[in-house]
Amino acid sequence: MNFLITGVAGFLGAALARRLVREGHQVRGLDDLSTGDPNRVPPEVLFTRGDVNDRPKLWTLLHDIDCVYHLAARVSVPESVLYPREYNQVNVGGTVTLMEAIRDVGVRRVIFVSSGAVYGHQPTQPLREDMLPNPGSPYAVSKLAAEHYVHTIGRRWGVETVALRVFNAYGPHQPLPPAYPPVVANFLYQAVRGGTLVIHGDGTQTRDFVYVDDVVQALVAAATAPGVAYQTINVGSGVETAVRDLAERIVALTGRRAQIIHNPRGQSGVPRMRADLTKARRLLRYEPRFSLEAGLQATLEQDSRFHMPAPVPQQAL
């Protein structure tokens, strides 16, 4: 098949591109490199640097494409609180521009990568796709709005659309920006250096941490699965993990003398998150293969940032 991946130089986009290339597909990629790294993109990918709001460029890239994966987005919840206009421009405006171009060219299927953040605070767990969303940040609002645009435009013009609500993805080579780094990568980085793991709040807040290969499995399945048009589907591990338990597991796994401290004034977000995977299992035959322990171990082994030399024992005088 012929694929276009927007946001191909990002964490998930590059992982997806590597998988599609290994399977023998033709892959084109688009990324403005505002946060992406071109070194992540496999050399077999026909890469174009550009903006997802550039409709003429999209027209060119979309010719002969069977399926589009739309991952281009700004993704930091705290940053979105400070810059909601920019998040609306990229996450919503960029999605609408892409859907217009897809309509014009005539692509068969679009896979939109949304977020579990759209659920916000909910009275019960696990989180099901039929729950009323309660977005608690401009980022979550932008993802929810983009979902509606994707499905609405798709229905109007006969484009099959699928929205995958990905929960807390992690894995090797996940970016570590200096501001608002993702929790798993940040904890691993601090732990292997014997540093400090800072937990915001009391650490009882839970998240559904899903390994990147499992997310890619769902993305690949969504491209060809029957009966998924205009569906919104959770992609997670289906397991609820408290942030303080995550920190303790990482410290134990690395074997370093890292310190865990709490910032009681830090923003800890919603109290609980766990994906209901019933729909993913039924429509995508999706089954997570990596436990949290296996995913953390694989991340340590495959990411050179976490390869630290063994401590040298002090010589007796």
C-alpha cells in the first residue's frame, strides 16, 4: 500500500514508518520539524519538510495514497494552557486543511491519532468510547474537535475515517524536551543517572501506560480492518498504574540510587485513567503484548540515553 504519515519525524510517526517500511509498503512523510527529528525517519521514506496547513503541498503528497495517518500535532498539555491559539491552529486547523486536501484528491481511508486526554475527569473507570468527553485542557479540546472534523468531513465526502484515542505512550527514543518531558522517559533518564524523580501531587493519580510497539500494532491494523469507518477506538494497555508505583518500579529496575520526591503543589491532572479495550479487541483484534515491566526493560535496552556504565567500586586504600 501507499501511505502518507503526517508528523513522521515524531516519536509515534517514526515508529510507525519503520514498521510500514519493514512490511514493504511505500511511505511518504510530512513534518515541519518544529519538534520532530529528521534522523528518526527511515531512509526509505520519501520525506518532505512542510506544514500540514499547506494545502497545495498536501495535494502533491496525497496523489496515489491509499491511507493517511495523521499524527502531526502539538502535544503538551501544560504548553497548551499557555498557548491555546497555537494548539487550535495546528491541531484543529491543520486537521481541517488535511481533510480538505484528502477530499479534493480522493483518499480512501484516514487514521487520526487522538488522545485519551479527551475523556478528562470521569466518575468511573475504565474509560469507554461512549462516555461523554470532559476535556480539561486546550490540548484535549483540540483533539476532540479534530475528531469531530475528521469524522464529519469523512462522512460528507465518503472518506473512511478512524480516530484512535492513544493513552500514555512510551518507548525507546521518546523525546525529552527540557520543559514538560513525558513522565516515563523523564523518570528513566533521572533514575539511570542517580538523580531525582519528581512526582507532582501525592502520586496516587493513575495512568494507562502503553508501549510504542503496541500502539503501532493498532495503527497498522486500523489501515485495513473492515467495519471501522467513522469509529473512535481506545488504544492503551488496559492497565491502571499509579505514578508513584511507576517511579518505584523504574528505580528498582535501574538499580541506581535515585531519589523520589513529591511536589505537593504540582499539577497532577485527572485522578485516574484506564482504557477500556473492548472495542479495540473487537474491531482491530488488538491485544497489548507488552506489560509495563517488559516495556520499561525494552526501553532501557534499546535507547542509548539510558545506557550508563556500571559504577566502579571504590578501591580500598
